[in-house]
Amino acid sequence: MFAKATRNFLRDTDPGGDLIPVSSLNDSDTLQLLSLVVKKKKFWCWQRPKYQFLSVTINDILTKDQFLNPVVVESDFVKYEGKFEDVVKGTVETALGRLTLNAGGLGLVESQSSFGTLRKQEVDLQQLIREAAERTINLQSPVLHQVLEHKNEVLCVVTQKIVTTQKCVISEHVQIEEKCGGALGLKTKRVEVSVSEDGNVTRDSNVVLEIPTDTPIAFRVLELYVKEDGQFEFCLLHEKQGGFERGSTDGRDHLDAGIFGEFIFPFVPD
Amino acid sequence: SVDGKSEAVKLTPVEGPLSALKHGMLVLERNFRPFVELSGHHRAALCEILWEVLLDDELVVALDTVLSDVLAGGRPRLWALPGLSPGQQQQLAAFLGLAGLHVQEDSRVRRDARAPRELLSTAHFLVSALAEMPDDTVALMGVCCQLHLIPTLCHLPQVTSADGVSELGDPSLAPLSDAGSFEVVQKLFALSHISLERREAHVEAVIMKRPQYLPLVLYITLHGLCALEGKAE
């Protein structure tokens, strides 16, 4: 539910951009600037990469006494109010009404969202890059052991986050409508986000989440390219891919790209 | 190879008739062969649980996460997945069991040594495409399953001309003659950046501008579902 609300938010405010939606409220505490995030490379070209938060920052894996002290810049991001009409609902009702399905229903989503005023917190990149120039990562750090085990994972650093400035309520409404003399059960599921003015929830909802002020709903990362001696660089351009300096593998199994060629498999894990 | 790359560029979905996809349909059928080769009982069970999963897009995403983790060499825990109800976890476990995985008592997922690796990667191939479909598309796909439209939709690129036109008189397209079914398919295609219009005795299917991977993702899922329904032979 939270994941859907944040994904809708980015679809509206940053389509095709670099911001990544936060998919779990549980990640809010660990999502701090300079936090380490593991990016799992996609198997196939159509997939979006997945991110997993580590509960440490880059300072925890630097060689001793090499801490980074970034300058943080804060600014207004946007006041966000969106309504996502359920464009398929009417059509499907018509079709199902005519075809009188006995199916157990279908889940369709209508979202109406307002995260209120949002703030952007970001690291001053120029200063960060300058300061990081002489630093090295301790590759013996226990935190890195598991990341290094998986060859299709890339270490990233959080450099920007979008946070709420008001309490918000995310609610899910599941409605079951009986049609055609009870022959058809049509289930619709809606996810709504609204600013909580007085802390009261008046809607008749099946599930309600209240998210507090300062909750991150989106973030941006920079990939790290880490050399065998621990020196590292931030990948500032899209063409530059992060990772660890080492051999290669891939996990395509038997699947046949055939004439699709790299159309299906363009991204080979490094 | 350089030649392979240029061939791939030619096949990337671009604005134009749906028939542009037909050259890739054989590849997709071949990739879903492990589904077709399952026993009838196994395939029916997998198909049934997938229909349930299609009604819950959060479950699709969770399934994709677990399968990706396992294929990357991990042993994920079902109860570590955020926001899943016990009922959803049961559905997830049922699907994983049929895809060749075993959920242990501590909820860790591991591979069943007896199950063929091809089945697992084929299941992931399908689920990863489902997980990338836009909101509502998965539910519409579920409706198409219930309306038995999947084989028709798989066949559509094959009978579409270079102008994007296909004749409704073609027996394989008969289900599209029904106005209700057509509307569902039209919406499903629109969400996948394919325009589908009916003009008296024919339909016109055209991939829209900047389709990204959406038409491909749609056809991967259609072929996967078709193979599971046993209609791919």
C-alpha cells in the first residue's frame, strides 16, 4: 500500500527521473543521507532494479579515521496532490456485466493522493566528491562480506531524499459489488493518501497507515565503483556503472534470446 | 556480435504495426517450453494459483522479489517480505512449491533439488514481466484469462498485416467480436502502449510512440499464460 502510494507519487512528479520510491515504511529509519544501499542488478532489460537498505552509512566502511562530513542542502520540493482516476473500472464493469463471470473478482486500483508539502534534503555533491577523493573503503569490513558474495549487486550511497512535512494517512478501500443477481463479485481496491489535519481518520477503510512527519518517500543514490585496493569513485553519469573490480558471471540459464538478442538480455551482471 | 546488436535494435518495439512483434513470438514460445512440458495436473495447479496471484499486484511484486533472490543465490525469508498477510504468504508458498522451490519451517525459501532449474527460471521469466506491468494491467490480464482470450491475443501479431490490420473474419480472432471482450483487451493494450481499434470487419493494432518495453512485457506474459493453459502446442 505504501509502495503503491510512493510509486504513484513518482510517476507523477519524476517520470523517467532518478528518484526511487521508498517501498517500505520500515526503511524510513535507515534511509539517511550517506546510507549504504545495495542495488540488485536486473536480470532482464525490462526490469527495474531493486534496492535494499543496509543499516550503516559509508562512514562505517571507510578505512579508519577517514569520515566524510557532507554539507546538507535543504529546499522545498513540491506540494503534491494527485488524483489517479481508475480508467479501467467502467470498461470492465461493462464487459463483465455482459459476460456475467462467476469469478472471485478482480483488483483494480484508484488512488487519490496528497502527501502535502514535501522537502528535499540533498548532499552537496561537489563537496562530497572533493572530500572523498583521498578516502578508501575497508574491503574487510563485515558489512561488505555479504555484498561481495553476490556478484550482481552494486553498492550505492543515498545522496538525496524527499520527506514529508505533515502527518499523512494512507488508506486502502476494498469494495465488493454484487452484480447480475449476485452472479458476479467485482472487487475494487483503492489506495488513497491524505494529509492528516487533526489526526482523525474518518474514512471507512479496511487498512489505514498513518505516516509521521519527516518520513522519506523517495530517494536518489549514486553508485560506487570500488577498486581492489579500496579506492572508490562515484558514478555520476548513467553510462558509468558501479560495482566491484572482479570477474564476471551471468544467470540466464537456458532461456533463449534468439532473434531478440540483446533486446532481451542487454544487461549482463558484471 | 555487432550483427546481433543491429538485429536487436531492429526488433526493439517502436511505433508501428503490431505485426513487428511476430518475429519474436517463436522465441517466446520456446522459452516457455518448460511450462508446456509439465504434467497436466502440475500445469493446471500452477495456472490456478497464478490466476489468484494476478488479482493481487502486491503479491506479484513479492513473488518477483523472492524468485530474483533465489536465482541470485540467496535464501530469502517469506516473513521478511513487508506487508504480506498470512493468506498472501500461503499463496506465495503454493506458487513457489509448484515452481520447484521449498519453503522451510523458518520460512526460508530454498531450491528443491529434484525440480528442474529450467522450471524455476521460466517462472521467473514470466513473473518478472508481470511485475513490470503498469498498475491495473495485471488485473486486466486476469480478466482476459477468465474470458479465455489469451490464445487469441497471442495469435494477434501473426495475423496482423504490415498495416496493422487483421480481419475479424479470421476464426482465431472470433472472441474479439464480442464488444465486452474487445473493450477489456483494448484497455489492456492501451496500458501496454498498443492502440487497438475496431473498424467494422477488422481491427487495427498499432504500437504507440515511445512504447519502452511495455509491448514486449505484455507479450511475454501472454505467452507465459498461454503455455500454462496448455494452448501453446
